[in-house]
Amino acid sequence: MLSDRRHLWMDGIEAIWMPGDECRTGMAELQAHCKHTVESAGPWTHQHMDPDLMKLHRRSAARGVLSRAIRAHIAPEVACTAASCLCHGEYYYGERPQIPLGLHLVDQAIVVLDVGGVAVVTSDRIAARHARAFVAAAQQTSRPVLPRDRRRDLRPTLRQLRILHLMSYGLTDEKIAAELTVTSRTVRNDVAGLYVMFEVQSRFELGAAYRGWFDGR
């Protein structure tokens, strides 16, 4: 495919990029026109962020484009580097095991799908709808990757972090318990402990305190 280095045009497919420079160039062209969000999910392990992609991420963030990424694993140095960019707390990085599919979703309308290392770009509405559902499901069941430069020395447990993350989506204690395969009492006990930890009196105050702490404020 694409042996002549030209985009292959056909119904539903805007481009096919081979690995390497062609993917970088294609993503740069795509993100230059992105106005809202770039959401990603994939099984890859990121030990070092590609410098060109990091520059691209910073430029997008400076324009107000929100970035959300879910990976099977994100190395701490990547999370810390990303946290220092001008995202104003609007970025999201999370990790979740067993993500079978790799894709980028641009403005919730354009899908860059990884097919055996080759990137297939499509704006097909059905493909975009499925991609949105896939990314949303991965984000709701992932856990946040925390940057190291915390201003408050709080130490929530992994389960408490997942509870806080699921609460931010408006899930009830019962739904959170079902998601985490624990009892509702366990969730309520953890939430009570979070009230004490963050020095708050309500779920609303807890959500605001968590968001501020996560953003490093």
C-alpha cells in the first residue's frame, strides 16, 4: 500500500500513512486544522515521547486544543513533561490495561486508526461514532497518571483515585461499586476517607478539590 507515497483516495478513506515520517507529517497536517480535541487510546507503551510529537502537542495546547490520551502504560517522565505544557489543566492522561485497539480521534469526527502499524484516516460517520464510544469507555475505566509536582502532599489509594475519577462523570456509589467490583459500603467508606483527606463536606466540594489537586493548584 502507498508504495508510490501518494494518499490512496477511496470511499470513506481520506489517507493511508506508512509508519515513520509519513505518520508524523500527516498528524501535523491534521492537528494544524484541529479546533477542539485530540483524543487517543492505544495499547502502546510510551517510554519516551517523540520530540516532534511533543512539540506538536504543545502547539495544539497553546491554541486551546484539548488533549486526552489513554494508554496501557504511560511512563512517569512522559506525564511530567506533558503536565508542564500550556494545557491549563485541560489535558487528561490515563492508563488502562488491555486496550486492544489504537486510534486518534480528532474533533470527534476524524479517525486515525492503527492497522498493523499503518495509519488509516477516515471521516466516515459510523466509524467516528464507534471511535467516540471506544475512547469514552476507555477513559471512564482508566486511572489518571499523576504528575510528580504536587503542591499538596495527599496520598489517595489507587482505588480512591479511580473512585474520584468515576465520580467526576457523575456516577453514583452503586455504579462505581459495580465498575470496581466492590460493595457500595466499600465505596462509601473510601469517599468518607476522601472527605477527611481533602477537608471537604460534600461530593461537590470533593470534586472541586480533586480537580484542583490534580491540576496542581
